[in-house]
Amino acid sequence: MMRAAVTPRVAVLVGVTGASAVLLGAFGAHALRGVLDARGSELWHTAVDYHVWHALALAVAAGLGQGRSRRLAMFAFAAGIVLFSGSLYALALGAPRWVGIITPFGGLAFVVGWLALGWTLRTRNA
């Protein structure tokens, strides 16, 4: 079985996305307790949930060797975290409502990431 080559840049990306998910989750649970209203807390929680799951998906994709679909999956998961979770974090903290226009683009990036990850697994195991 061939071992996947993870570049230092990819390793840092995986580490930063996972660590930032944990840190932002803790920040929301402790520093923002009593600061955010119910809607803000709900947005923050959703942002952290999607951030964590897609940081894990990014780590899985990183370990799958090389290939265009693998790189697309990684890019899409990272972009989705920034666009989807990032816009929800911003909205929870009081950003203008128009920031919500960004959120669906992050969701679309997540969908693309999962499709690319599925393609990577299909072609890897074919």
C-alpha cells in the first residue's frame, strides 16, 4: 500500500483548521456566554459544528495521496470553512445582515468538497 505524501503546507492547514475549530468553540462557550443572544449563540454553535466536521474531512482528504480531485476536496473544504463558518461567526458577533449572502457559497463549497472526496475515494479504490 502506498503511503500518502502530506506536504508541510497541507499539514499546517489541517492543524490550523482543527485547532481554530476547538479554540473558537471554547471562545463561544466561555468568553461569549452571556454576550450573545439566543440567535447569536445558535449561529456560533452551527459555525463551530460545521467547522469541526469539515476540518476532519480536510484531514481525511489530506491523507489520500495525490490527485486533482483530492486537491479540489481540500480547497473546497477550506473555502467552505472560511465562507460558511466565517460568515456565521461574523453574523453572531453582530455583522450586518448582508454578510449572510456569503453563507450559501460556503455551503456550496462543502458540497463540492464532499463530491470531490467521494470521487477521490472511488478512483483510489477502483
